[in-house]
Amino acid sequence: MKNKIKAFFKNNHSTAIKAKQLSKKLDLTDPHEYAQLKEIMHNLEKEGFLKKIGKRFQLNKSMSEKLIGTLQLSDSATFGFVILENKNLKDIFIPEKYLHTALHGDKVEVELLATQRGKNLEGRIIDIVERSKTEIVGILRKTKSFYFVEPDDPMIHRDIYISSEYLYGAKNKDKVVVSDIEWFDKQLNPEGRVKEILGKSGTYDAEVSALAREFNLTYKFPMKVEEETKQVEIDLDEAELKSRLDLRNKNIFTIDPDDAKDFDDAVSIEKLANGNYEVGIHIADVSHYVTQGSEIDNEAFKRATSVYFVGKVIPMLHEKLSNEICSLVPNEDRLTYSVIAELNSRVKVENYTIKKSVINSKRRFTYNEVQKILDSGEGEFSKELIELNELAKKLRSKRISKGSINFHTPEVEFELNENGETKDIKVKQIKDSHKLVEEFMLLANQIVAKHVKDKSNKNPFPFVYRVHDLPDHEKLQEFSNFVKSLGYTFDTNSANNSKQFQALLEKVEGTEEESLINDVAIRSMAKAVYSADNIGHYGLGFKHYTHFTSPIRRYPDLAVHRLIFDYVENNRKNRYNKAQLDYICDHSSAQERNAVTAERESIKIKQIEYMQSQVGQEFRAVISGITNFGFFVKISQNLSEGLVRLKDLDDDYYIFDEKNYSLIGKTTKRRFRLGDKINVRVVRVDQEKREIDFILLD
């Protein structure tokens, strides 16, 4: 009957009809049939298929079209939601029995059911429009009679059957790439073929290759890019140099990590006769070498960002550009784009210049080298470094007083042996040398963004901004409840939440729960993204902000270099229009999120590799997550994370209190809370599943 009713309205788009009239047209004269018809019509109205006009029903044309969307599976794959392409419609709840053969991320067609789950309509998947992945990475397993691939992606909950004729040399426990995947029957597993062997599962090279595949990161540069790159040479002819600000005699230097190979920013400082300081922030002029629309540029846009795995990098630009031609190596002339700011004693910018330049870096400093000079007051360029540090401290203090939040998510650094294996992991110490560089990069990014805003007035110049929206009040309330459970306060009704955040972060600095509170604070925030529409940057407290300082490793910075040059030179025939910039921003933001997730997985893999050698060892830890099957802990010493399983807490029966982030003993009332400090022992490490198990020490 439901199908008959739907068919009638689909064939009579504009008809508005009462239930009684429709029952006659469909020859449903029995009172029970009529009652059923009325119920179905009311359900179709709830689903949005029909709309009611007085006592008449009419087809809701927006719902008469095919319902197409993307499937988001739950972690357990026991249900999912389809996020519809029509943004005016709510997500559709899909129970497990109606998931068809869809995988997480697939584009699917949905048919609505006459039921509702909470606020969401319920539906079933009737067709797979497009698979989200054409290739899947995993570990090849062998049983007595057949082979299958166990996917690395935890959101793919079905193993893939591999016929022995399609192994192509792969052996048991190899890390492989599977393609030509077919899955038509939910009762059977998907089938596929081995396309590529990445190496023996568990080795870092195989895991990194797998990560790159898993996150669609391109390792090798296309042949066209290789050929085009060969033609690029350092351009230092007289005509080019005369058009630039010549800063080669200035004391300019770079400050980077020990293992850095691409140096895209350098700094300088001079005291002026009026007592002010002239600070130079000099950025590699990538735009001079990478022409818009070239093969190099197209590949850089596709990648959008460099990806930094532990001990390895997938660069945005070819190494000849990123590590040689554009890199601000010491004692070599290099083309740059400089922001030179005059700062008074209160670090107010009194004047500035944005100009293409040429520099010759006098020194390549590491953070550790600079820190030793700041601590001792002695060393090469000590005067300049100390002056820069004093200004950086003032800039930071001024920024925080105006509402900037200094998030500090503790990071780890790895000591690797000659084979790339992890010898040790330590929590990275953020010192003044790191903060010095950061403040001047923030300053340059602000000046460039303000320059466009201050001068554009009625005819805004199309531009790329780095923006950060206000946090959602509901998430702030959750964060407030969480920190309250740890003994801290956060007032969500405060007129200035950003100052509340900063005060709390300063209070927890150096404590064992610092990492956890920073993580949860960041998760309660909106994500910073690239946008052609400037809404300001909440986290930094800036009204105008962009990314200008890393064009070697971020595509939006390269676009900003092109844009600001057109603007400074009054070239109104700029290379980008608003629609192009919207596309660049959306794509770059998505690629950035993808890269961050991949980098985190790389760190996790190396942590697990190291913890393999620590089985039986005891550690101090903080509870970082509570579930109904146990609690996750983060090791204070190296930030490795693993699970204490509920079944191993044998002193009581524990009940999961989700509201209070706790597990509570039924008899003893012993409580394990998010943020609690405990002692644990490593009992199991599974590198293939990327899991660490701990037991609690009393």
C-alpha cells in the first residue's frame, strides 16, 4: 500500500488530495484499509515525502528526488547515518540490517522507511552510487583453505577474500594494497586482488607506505613534475636582483629543528636611531619559481601540504625546490619575500614594508643552539638573538592580554637509530627559542592580512585568510563539566571565554593532566580553516590573520604570496577570483586535516614500536578516556596511549558513569576518573593492531 501511495503522488506531482479521495482512487474501500492508508499518509508526511495543506496531502518535491548521501558508520559498524547531499534535509539513520554492502564513506542512495529513530528518519540503503575507496591497505592472512586481507582502517569491518590466483607473489603477513574490490552480497565477504606489496607487516617502511596509501598521500612525483623540475634553476640575474630589496649584507639567520632540511623563514633585527627596532621576517619566494598552472603548481595544489611522518617527509614540493633552490641555506644568495616591521618599545607596529627581496643567510641555527645563547648570553649573533627574544616576550604578553589562547599540546620527539628504529621517546620541551620564531611568524601573518584589509575598503581584494570560529556553547559546557571533575573551574558565561581558557591552561601547565586538558580544550573548539571570507581568528584573538610564512610546505601560503604581490604592485588583474579562492581554501583545509590525522598515526606506530621493548615495565600515567570496557591511559613519560581493560580490574564489578567520566566499583565505590594519575604495567603490545594493553598497579 505504501508503494502504491508513493507511486500515485510521484505520477501526480501537483495534486493536493484528501485521504478519503485517495482511498477511492486506489480502490481501498474496506474500513481497515482506509485506516491503514491514513496512517501511512501521516507517516509519509513525518518522513517529509508528503506535505500537508489543510486537510489535503501533496508531494513534497524536495523529497521526491533521489536521496543521495555519504554513509558515516558507527565505530562498531552496527548502524550508520547517511549525510544527505541536500543540506536542507536531516541525516538518515540506517540500522545494521539495512546497510546493504556499503562501507564507511561510500556515496549511497537511500529509501526512507515508515519509522523514526529519535530526531532522525530511518532508512535503508538501496544502491551504492560510488565507493569511497578503490584501494584498501591491510595485512594478508592465510587460513588452511583461503587467503584474506584484514584492512588497516578500523572503519572497514569486513575482511577481503583473495583468491590464490590474485596473490601476485604476496605472502602471509605481508602488508598489501588490494584493488578491484567487488561486494554484491552482504552474506559474503568482499573480494579483491593484490595490487601492490608494501613489505612485511610491522616494518616501519611498510607501515609508512601503508599510511600514505590509507590517507591517499602521493609519495612519488609524477614524471611531468620531475621533468619540469629539472628545468628550474636559481634565478639571480642582474635584472631580477635590481627589482628587489637587496638585504644580502644584513645579519639574517634561520632557526629550525635539528633535523630540518627545508628552511623557509629567516629573521633579522636592527636598532634604529629613534630607539625603535626594525625586525625583518624573510620568507622563501616560492612563487618566483612555481608558476600558477604549471605541472609543479598543480601537484603542489593537489598535495596542499607537506606531511611529516617520524623520520620521513612527504613534501608538497619536489626536493630540488624545497631543500635546495627555495631553501634559505646559509651563505647562499636566495630570493625571498620580506615583511619588515618597525616596532616601538611597546611592540606597536609603527611602520612596515612588504617587499620582494634577496638575502644571504649568515647562520643556520637550531633551536637548541639558540636556547644555549639565550641562557648564557654568549655566542654568535647573541646581541640580535637576545633583542629578538625580548621583543617576542612582549609580543606574546600583549597578545595574551588581548585574549589570545596559548594552547600547548605536549609533543614527543623520537631518537632513532641508523635503521630508523626508535631508541627513545621524550616529551618535547618548548623553550624561548621556539616561542621567539613563533611570535615573529604570527606578526608577519597579521601584517600581511591587515595590509589587504586596511587598503581594500569598498572593493575587497580577494584573499586567503586563516580563520577560527567561536566555540559552540554546548561544547563549552561539556568542557566546563569535565574540568570541574578534575578540580578546576571554567565559567561558560564569562564575557571573554578566551581569557578563561588561557587562565586555565596557565594553571595546569607542568601538571600531569596538562596534555589531557589541552586535548579536550582543543576538541571543544571549532577547527581553524582557510577561508576567503574573513571572520577573524578566535583562538589567537586576531581580527585579521593569514598564512604567509611557509610557502614551501603549505599551498595557501603560496597563494597568499601571489595575491599580496598583485595587491602591493596594484595589479587589479589578480590571478585568482573569489570562486577559485573558495576552492583552494576548502581543498587545503581538507588536506590539512587529512595530513594531521596521518601524522598522528605515524607517531602512534613509532610509540607502539618502542613500547614493544617495554613489556613488563612500569609507568606513571594519566587516565585519558573512559569507556564501558575499560579506560585509556597516557604515559606521562612518552605520551604513549593504551588500554586498561575492565576484565583486568578484578577487585570489584565496575559500572560506567558516562555523565561523570568515571568507572565506579559497585561494592567498594572505588572510582576511576578522567584525569586521574595512576601507575600501570605494560602487559601486551600488538603492532599490527596498533594496540597497547596495561594492567593497573595498586
